[in-house]
Amino acid sequence: MQNNTQQLNDTLISKSLAAADYVPTLDAMLARTLARIDLKKQQGLRTPDELWIVDHNDVYTLGQAGKEEHILQRTNTPIIKTDRGGQVTWHGHGQLVLYWLFDLNSLGWSVRNLVSHAEQAIEDVINDCLQNPSSSDPTTISAHARRDAPGVYLYADTSVADDNADADAPANSPSLDDKIMLGKMASLGFKIKHGFSYHGIAINLNCDLSAFNAINPCGYAGMQMLRLSDFVDMQKESEVHTTQPISDLLSYEVVTQKLIDNITKRHAGLIELRALASK
């Protein structure tokens, strides 16, 4: 398991873990969180927050209140019970996982703030990618969070044929009444301990979605899981030659960096929360 550390700002560092098994990663994340809690309680020290960028080996994880009934089929992929919120989900290669080891009290964030920042960072990046020249449909598909179900979903706009539609309306308008949900692209589940968060978010970029067929994703029977590469042309690592300009290409690494940059700005207070979705 490779581990690369980078300083993002004075109070935030990132760690990148490749080919990471779930249990050792969870153990390390919990140990680091407990150590930070102890340093703050015993010495009043504020330690740098950490953003872990993880490429997991295949695993199903079942949240703290997770129900076994949402596992529809047993496969060779391990099933691990964990202490985050939420039901069952899958992690594996081609999916971007980011764990937020944040001191919420020092940031002045509530748990709701944390969830909203996570969802809106994903919205920002996915919508930016959907507007990329390599997008298959840059005008009618957009990413939105929901009030009634954590995560980020893709929606098709049913009003694009309306000549009276407001062309200047923001891409992240809180109203979803005129949109049709296509499915879910990103999931989230956090654990808060003494004001410190860990666990985080998972975004399907170019993974094999068939792994989700063995479960009710996040406890929702029939939930259609989506991946970004089905809506935007994403460069594969094996592709050396291309007819597209480099600036137009999206890749796993480019999307990852976009998300890190957005989260770093939010952590520094440079991006404020938007109004929450109406449903």
C-alpha cells in the first residue's frame, strides 16, 4: 500500500493510498483520529486536518446500522462491517474515495455543514466535468444532492425544450422539480467522534458498476448506480495517442485533483455553502 503525503495549506494535508485494503486503512484512520483527539484534549493542540485519497481493493462495507438483507448475493469480494453511517456499499478500483479527517469544532462546522460541503464539492466537480468539451451531453445532465437521501445524483433536465427557460439559471439550482433522476454517482458516510470526522465520500469515475448488482446500494432497492465515464470521455492510462487536445481530456487523476482543489478551498473558507436542495 503506497502512501504519499502533500501539504495543501497550513491546516490541511493530503495522503494518497493506492491498492489499499479496507481493514488496515480503517484501522489507521481510526488510530490517527484518536491520537488527534487525545492531543487536543491533553495539550490543547490543533493538529492539521487530513484528506485521504484512497484507491481501494474490492470490498463491500456495511455501515454501523447496516442490514444484512441489503446484501443480495454473496461473492468472493469480502464484506466488512464498519463504524460509518449508512448501509452497504462497494469500494474498488476506478472509484475515487476521499476520507475527511477534520476537526469540525476548529473549523466551526456542524455535522450538517460537513455533509453539505462534501455533497456540494462533488456537485461542483461533476458539473464542471459535464460541461467539458468531451462530455456526451453538456447541456441537459447535471449533478445534485437530495435532502431526503445522502449522496449526489445525476438528473436530466426536462425543460431544455422550453423556449422560455432561463438560460442563465445556475447549474446547481436548488429546485429539482423539472428534472428526472437518472441514478446515483456518489455516496457518503461519516463517523463523528468527539467533534472529529472520519470516513467520507466515494465517487464512481470509471469503475465496473456490476459490483453493485449484488447489493441494494446504500439500502435502496433498485437504485441505479452511475459512473462519470459513461457521460464524459475519460482518458485511460493505457491511451498514449489521442486526437483530442490535452486540455479537453479528463482522467481519473484530473478529476481527483479538481476535487482536492475544491475541498481545500472549502476547508480554507474560500467557498461558502449554497442553499440546500428542496427535496
